[in-house]
Amino acid sequence: MAVETTYTALRAGLAGFLDQVTDDREVVFVRRRGARDVAILPADELSSLMETAHLLRSPKNAERLFEAIRWAEQGNGEPETVESLRRSVGLEPAK
């Protein structure tokens, strides 16, 4: 559930809001009078969203990814560990 606050309240309780974002994975919407609103979210979540948008930007790549999801949801293939996948393509874990 997202949290909404004002710029003034954010300034007064910044540390608490940032803890909420990082500890509880909450998005904080900051409503600003006379200016555009902003949102604060965990950096790793933003990175994930940006990567997803990048991967889905190409219609051909998006279709390949969605087809792979459908294929997996139909029970095809076997689950593998990340380590097993890395070995299968020649990428050994960093030491």
C-alpha cells in the first residue's frame, strides 16, 4: 500500500519515510502544491522496473519473453538453479 505525504511532512520526518521505503518496501508519494508530485521507491525496485521496460521495449523481444512464460506455465521444462544455468552457458560465479 502506498503512503502519501506532503513536502512539509516529508522534510520533518525524512528518515522515517526513507526507512519505510527501504524496510517495508513502501512507495511514498509526495504531494507538492504548485509543483509536480514525486514518488520515492527503493533503488533496486526502480532498477528492476527500468530493466523490465528495456526488455519489453522491443515488440519482438517482448513476444519471446511472453512465449517463454507461457511455455513455463504449461509445465514445460524443469526448474534449474542459477548456478546450474551459469555453468551451462560458461559463466562461472565470481570468486
